[in-house]
Amino acid sequence: MVVLTVLYVYYTVWMLITPVIDEAHYLQRFFPIERESGLMFTTLLGYTQLSFFFTFVGVALVMTGKHPGIETIDADS
């Protein structure tokens, strides 16, 4: 939990605070120059998480037969 908190604070400072700080400030040394790469990484991570979530929900619905119009798939066959 501590690692996730540190990563969250680091990312938040990188994306929200460093754009308004002068480039010569010492704090800028701790962050990559390209903020676009951070945005692309988090977007890719979000899309990946959503695809895994919806795949899991879809498979669970089909396996339990709760989805209307789709027959239950028998796992034994």
C-alpha cells in the first residue's frame, strides 16, 4: 500500500505540479521531460484494465447463464 501511495504522489506531482514550475528548478531533475509518455502509459494501463474487467464479466455471465439470449457453456465438454 505504501508503494502505491508513493507512486500515486510521484505521478500526481509529475503531471500536475511540474508543468507550472520553472524548468531550472531543482525539482525538475526527478521527473522525465516528456509528460506525454506518462499520459500514454496511464491510458494504455487503463484500457488494459478495462478490457480485462469486461472480459471477466462477459465470461462470468456466459458461464452462469445470466446473460439473456446466450446459452450456458458447459465447462465439462
